[in-house]
Amino acid sequence: MSKVHSPVVRSLHPHTVFRAFKYLIYCLLIINAYLFFQEDYLASLEVFGGHVSLGHLAEAFSASIDTTAWIVLLLLFELETAVIPDEKLRGNLKWLLMAVRVVCYSFILWAFYGYLSKYLVLIHTIPFNITDVCDLVGSGFTWVEDLDEYPAIDQAACLALQGQPLVQINGTEIIGTADALDAAVNLSIIDIINAADWLLIVLMLEAEVFMQLKDMLTSRLLLIGKVIKGILYSVLFFCAIYWGFLGDFLDFWDAFLWLVAFIFIEMNIFQWHEEIEEERAEEQTERPHEGEDGAHAAG
């Protein structure tokens, strides 16, 4: 007697649960993109006074641009490695995906330039001397609370800054203690390392996808790639820990989600490669039988 599974049981199939969890991670990354935009926008009001020129757009909204471009790129990898059949990744669709990919990488490199620019802004400081910091309350001056967080100087802030050696970010009305500026500079360096590391990882993924489509990806190359990417992912894990202890929670949470998301892409590529290998093995198994049938027919 065959079993008839209810729709609820079918929906709880491990593969369905896994896919739902994967897409939940992707949705959380989209929410993070919006949160980064809010953070960048508030910081831009303090640094640029709400008037961000095109030349400073990458510097002001580097996290937003970077995150959005990466989300689109992540979805492209998902489509190519787990959704769209190999035989359809040709012709107009292939060129469309390539065009979108080029746009994404352009924005990612632009955001990387923004991280570098932000670092160069933060390291250019001058001594800031004032008798009473509380005179700055309501003056438009802000202070460095964290990287990309420059709240206006209020009564509580002026009391905290009073009596401490202060520095000012050159060309801005942002002041802070030397320790606060050093912490912000260190976080900007982590941003640069993290962004460069992701670029290396995604270049390797692009190479694996290309070789898989060209039937050039061997198990040996896949293993070598895993070892190299394992080192690169370890660097990203270190960055996430650094953000967890010395940065803000959003950076840590975002880094964690991206690690999980690209583990899914790695699993997609591995499964994709395994399916190709199984199909190849089946074809090789069937060929001798076809030869035997031909021999019998000739006899």
C-alpha cells in the first residue's frame, strides 16, 4: 500500500526547508542593504552637509553601493548554479547575465574606491584646540562616535570630550579624540581588507562557473580552489569577529550573513559539478552496452 503524503509533509521535505532557509538569508541581506543606506545617508549629512556631489557619491554611500551590487551578483550566481539549466545559459540570456555582471562589478570596484577614499579622509587630521567644548553645542560640529557615525555635539558629548586632546578631520566639522579616530581608521582598514578579499573569492567563483560551463572543471581544480578559498574565508571570518568586538552589530551581522550566503553558492557549485560527473559516468556506463548490442545485431 503506497503512502500518500499530505501537502504539509511535502513542504517539510529537507530540500524545501534548505531552500527556504537559503532564500531567507538572501532576504535578510536585502534588509541589510536598506539599513546600510540609512547609515550612509545620516553620515553623509554630517560629512557633506546633505550635498553629495557625483565625485563623492562612492565615498558617501560606499557601503550601500557595495551591498546592493553584491546582492545582485549573489542572485546571478544563484541563478547560474542552481536555477537555470546549463543548456539555457547561452545566447541572449548569457549576454544579458554578463551585462548585469559587468555593471555589478563596476559598482563593486567603485565602492572599493570609496572605502579607500574614506580611509584617506580619516587619516588626514589636524589638532583641534578649544577652551570649552560645550561652546560647540548647536554650532554644526559633530564628533566621532564610530566609523560612519558622527552625531551632533550635545551637552552629554561635550562633557565626555571636555579636557581631552582633540583632533579634527581636515576639511570637515568633525572632531574627536585621537583614540576614536584611530579606531575609525582601523575599521576603515578592515573594510578595505574585507572588500579586497571578497573580490578575490568572487573571481575564483567566476572562474569555476566558467570552467564548469566549458566542461573544464575537474575535481582536482575544485579541491585546490576550496583550499585557497578556505584561507580567504578565514580572513573574512576574522573581519567579522573584529567588527563584532570593535565595530557595530550591523557590520558583524552583515558579514555573517554573507559568509552563510556564499557557503550556499559553494554548495551549489559542488552539487552542480557532482551532477555533471554522475551524468558523465552514466554515459560511459551505457556506451559499452550499446557496443554489445551493435555486435549482437551484426552477428
